[in-house]
Amino acid sequence: MFAGHFAAALAAKSVAPRTSLGTLTFAAQWIDLLWPTLLLAGLERVRIEPGATATNPLVFEHYPWSHSLAAVFAWALVIGALHFTTRRNARAAVVIGALVVSHWLLDVVVHVPDLPVVPGGTPVGAGLWNHREAALLLELGLLAGGAALYVRSTSALDRIGRWGLAAFIAFLVVIQVANTFGDPPPSVTAIAWVGQLQWLLVAWALWLDRHRAPRMAARLSEATA
Ligand SMILES: [Zn+2]
């Protein structure tokens, strides 16, 4: 899954309006931000096999540290706790932890059974990647829903707030469609380095969010929670 994770971050702004979309994106996408580094370090493994699924040519051979449910829970605790110690916002810390876990729950819908619950355990996955149009519709539907919630809970302060967001969403759609219909990547090293570029999406979200303000209703709901 790709766009769906960004959708989760966008949607979370309505329950954590004072938390930057950059932070929310980091949390929702953390295990995919970590994975390329673990690939480069040789700690996790993937294989390119065109046609492995109708949508995705990757066979995830070994990724217990980034993509087992047990590891994801541990990451959620660590990242939620780190956020709480710096910001003292319990609600935001819980939302951030939940976003870290949401990544695995969204992945399990599209992945074929390759996601371990515990490292070394039986892998699971509902395999929606074998239905290309349905998988794409799900990604784009989630993104539309997440974007709508984000727009409803924030308002643009200037042009960057308005067009920076529009460009961000459009870019995610383009990448999602390219991932769905494009050629397989040339090598695992290429996957890992292109994967590192996702940090730029975190920076982009951080930047555009500074040019938008939470709407009153969203602020009040957090204040009274
Ligand atoms: Zn993932």
C-alpha cells in the first residue's frame, strides 16, 4: 500500500489538529521509511519477481524488524512515548502510536501472505494486490477520504497552504498510478534508494502544514477531549 498510508495521516489531523501533518505522515509511513535502510544494511530482504502479484512485482522474503505486527507495536510504543516526552500531548501521542500500527493493518489488506505477526511466524495478507483495479480504487478512495478530512479540519493561510496541499495530493496519485501500472524496478538497490526519497514527502507535509491552520471546530474538539 502507498497512498492509503498518507490518507491515514491526513485523516488523523481531524483528531490531532495541533500535530503537524509532517509528524502524522512520519508515523503512518514509519515502517516504510525504515525498510529501505534495513534493505541497504542487509537486515531485511526483498526479491523482484515480475508478475508476483497483479499489482506488485516484489516478493518480501524477510522483513521482521519493519513489518511484523509485533515489531510494529514496539515501534508504536517507542514513537508515541518519544512524542509524549517532548510535547506532553497524550491524545496526540496515542494518535501517533495508532498511525504507526495503522500501516500494518492497511498493508495486510493488499499484501499476499507475507506479513509476519511475530518475527519468524506464519505470514498473513488478504492479497488485494492480485486485483489491480480494486487495489487502486481502494488506495485512491482512501486518499480522497483522508484529503477531505484534512481540508475540513484545516484552512489555508496562504497560497502554499492551498497549492502545496493540492500538489502533494496530486503527486501521491501520480506515484500510486505509476506503482500500479509501471515497470518493475531495475534492482533491489534502486528500490532502497528510491524508498529513501520518501523522507522528502515527510518534509513536504511538514512544510505545507505550516501554511495551514486548524479550524476552530477541530481545535475545540481536542481542547475538550
Ligand atoms: Zn509497508
